[in-house]
Amino acid sequence: KRDWSSDVCSSDLIVVVIATVDASTGRPVGRPALVTRGFLNGDEDNKLVEAAIDIALKAIQHKGDRAAETGLIKAQLSESVSRFLSRETKRRPLVVPVVVEV
């Protein structure tokens, strides 16, 4: 059995995406934040970070009157940011979505 936690810690490729959403509508409040560890640290990566934030924001903007569930929002954040970063960097960081309802 593979120990995923030691694999992640040894590679230190972690991206935390923090999104604040309105609890009643599920719509984003402001722009998501991106926190990295061992990934996207240099000045040249600032454009990539901004692009990843834009991708995260687009992923959680939804149409309709119903609020999206927190689990769905987390899945959308993780999938879209993971796919984008993998495509752009050819690396696969662990993407941890955090959704704060206000």
C-alpha cells in the first residue's frame, strides 16, 4: 500500500486555493487566493499565479438561482486549477481547495 502523505511531503508541491463564497447564493465574494509551497515561487511565476486565480474564479462562477454545494465548489476548484497547472508546468502539485462561506 502506498503512503500518499509521505509522497506529497517529500515533493513539497502543494497549492492551496482559498475561495470565499456567499452562503446563500454560492457566488464568489472577491477573488480567490493562492498559497503555494515548493511551487511557483519566483517572480516569473507571478503571471502563472494570476492566471491560476482567474481559472479558479471562473470555475466557481455559476449561473442560476441555486447555490452550489460546498463540496461541488471544492471539486470544481481542485479540478480546474490542477488541470491548468499540470498543463502549464508539466508538474502535478497537490491542490487543496478551501471554501469559506460568508
